[in-house]
Amino acid sequence: MPVTFLRLIFLFLFFPFQAGAQTIDAQINRLMQPLTDALSAFIFYSVPMGGTDLPLIVVWLIIAAFFFTFYLGFINLRGFAFAISVVRGALRNDKHDGEISHFQALTAAMSGTIGVGNMAGVAITVSLGGPGAIFWLIVAGLVGMTTKFVECTLGVKYRTINPDGTVSGGPMYYLRDGLAEKGLPRLGKYLGAFFALSIVIGCLGAGNMFQSNQAYVQLVEVSGGTNSPLVGYGWLIGIMMAVMVGLIIVGGIKSIANITVKLVPFMVVIYMVLASMVLLVNFTAIPAAFALIFKSAFTMEGVSGGFIGIMILGFQRAAFSNEAGLGSAAIAHAAVQTDEPLSEGFVALLEPFIDTVVICTLTGLVLVITLPSEALMGSGMSGIELTSSAFAENFSWAPVPLSFVAMIFAFSTMLAWAYYGIKGWTYLVGEGKNKEKAFGLVFCLFIIIGASIKLDTVLEFADAMIFIMAIPNLIGLYILAPDVKKDLTAYMDRLKAAA
């Protein structure tokens, strides 16, 4: 465990909550600031283009998504119907190696991507780039489907079946073992370890502290804001969330999947129903909204960088939302019961479609249809506040269920990222139940920290560590792409022969 996080734990344990919260915040931020600045400057390095700053990490993800989409002949579209049939159980066989079904794998992975960002992040993107950003968000979601297809196929192909029947898989394994098959064992070993370390650190921030912090903030907001009786009791809410997460993750991916298989469809349906109600009330405005989104994607003025700026904002939001190219989802998909890695690749391509093309687009439409342009881009509101305002314009009671959904989103995200962190940790230190439990305890401790104090610098550091995963992951995907294409051709031939 990095020294900085050990110090953070020390500060948390040995300083009182109420009297020393500001002192703790200040000390931790001061400790992390130099490292965070250096890492963020590297990961989110931008170059000027067309009057806007172009983050190279986003370009890295976009290029990969388009490359794999063309290289595999638009399998994201050709394989869509087959993907649905697999999720519905067409290929299910409980005798195959693995721990969970295709549908459970999909919901477990989606619990890590569908979160507060689907509401708050889209609102921020639209407030900065206008309605046109939604068009590019949809495009990025569609091509991101293919990146997910590739990384999750490899996640199953190079997974490890442990003696007790549990599964360990993900980018660290296909980087290590896949590149070794290509005659690059040293490169694969280093990239795999680098990825594992990045996800161990990153999961404690963006997949943990940020989520518990936002869940607590939403709970306070819906129970009275500054007058809420919960103000100052973030530590208590954090303990409650930590206990619930701990009881679930102790059972491994089976336990997590048993929860997410119910939780993810439930929260997605609730949010889609709320958004659909708003759209139905404003049904006649939908065609004009789509027209505005398309027109603004190419002609919007008043946005930094113009057309290029709008496009980058849309692509960036999609990349941040569905995580295609980061490799995290491959860890969950690796646990599926199957003897055909390609079958899980098809399942995985549904994630960006549901997360970005459906849910993020619904949020964007609600914003565009409900709020005038001056409210979208000049009200001073952003994030979840702007989204709540859009829903409340039609139904005054909407912010209450919306806050509930946001808290469920945050909770399910913590479950997925706890599993990702545990698998990254055991890759580095070796398999073992005690090692998994030890990291699980650390993860739960950070839930309490996240809900208790404000740690801007630590969260920025964790964000950077998550996005740095795209560098080793995509290097591996490019090298292994010919194998995926060859396997895909053979698999499609077998399907045709069996039809």
C-alpha cells in the first residue's frame, strides 16, 4: 500500500472527526498536492487544437474505439442482436468454468459504470458544450462498444481458474500472459503490474471515497440541506455504507453479482421511468430537441473551441462514463461461466450502449427539452443540481426519487470497484482469502473517510490513476487485436455451421 495512503489512514484513525476535520483535510491535501499535480499534468496533458485544449488521454481512447470498430467490421452493430440473446441465456451452461451467468456479469460490470456521472456528468457537459455535446456523446458510446468487446473477450480468454473454483481475470492477466505469447513477456509483466497498481489506488478514490461522499451529500440535500439533521454525521452514514458493502464483498463476485443482478435493473428502470415521464409530458418538443442537438453539434457558437470543443466534450463525457478502454469491466466479465471468450465480448458491448447511448442521452434530452439555453449554459448551476432542476420543472417531487437513485448508483459502484481493487491487489501480492479480506477492510475504511471529510486532492489523484490504466490496457489491445479478429472469424463460422 502506497505510503501516502498509509499516512491518510493514520490521520483518519488518530485525529478526532468533529474538531479536526479541517485539519485532516488540509494535511492530506498538502501531502498529496505535489504528487497529484505532477500525475494530472501527465495524464491529462492537453494540446491546443481548433481553439480548445485537447486532452491526449481522451484522444488515446477515441482513436482506439474507432480503430477497433473499423478493424472488426462494426461488430458493435452486427453483433447487437446476438448479444441480447446471449444475455437472455441462449448459451448458458452451468458446467462451464466460471462463477456467474452472462446476465450477472453484465450487471456486475455495469454497476461500476452507471453512477452519479450519468446524471451530474452529463449536466456538466451540456452546461459547457451545449446540446451539441450530446450528439458526440452518442457517437462515442457507439464506437466504445467495440473497445469493450475486445477487452472483455481477452479478459475471459486469459483468465485464471483458481484451485477453489474462483476466477481471476482482467487486463493484468491478458497483458502478462497474452503479451508473453507474442514474445513480449517482460513488457507484459511490467504493464500488468502497472495496471494492477493503478486500479488498487484508483478504486479507493473514484470508485470509493467519491461515491460515499456523493451519497452522503445527496442524503443531506434531500433531508433538508443545511438544516438537515444529518449535517456533521457523514462518519455515521459512512460506517453504515461500509458495513453493507463489507457484508456483500466478503462473498466475492457471486455475492456481488447476486446483488447487482437485482439492483442494476431496478435503478436503471427507475431512472428511465422518471426521464420518460418528463419526455412524455413534453412529447411534442422531442423532434425539435433532436434537431437542435444535431445542428448544435456542428454549428454551436459561444463554446470554447467551437465545433472541436463541443466534440471533445461529448467524447470525454462518454469515455468517463462507460470506461471503454480503461479495462476495468474485463475484471468482472472474466468471472462468467463460459467456454467461449467471444460470447462474453458480445455481452460486454451492450454496456456502453445502455450506459451512454440510452441513459446519458435520456439525461441530455431532459435537460434540453426542459431548460432554456440560458439556464443550461448560464444559470450558474451544474452537475446534479442542474439535472434535479430539470426534473423539478415538470414534477416538483422528482428530486426525492432522483436522490434515491443517485445513492443507489453510488452504492452499486462501490461494490464493483471493491471487487476490481481486490483482484488488482491479489494479482500483486498473491491469491488468498485472508489477503482479499485485508484489502476489503481497507476499502471499507476509505468509504468512511470519503463520507466524513472533503479530500479534493486525493480524489483528483485517484481519477488520474484510473485514467492512466488506459495506457497499458490499450497497448495490450492493439498488440492482441489480430488474435481477437482471428478468433472472431472462427467463432462466427462455428455459429453459422451450428445454425
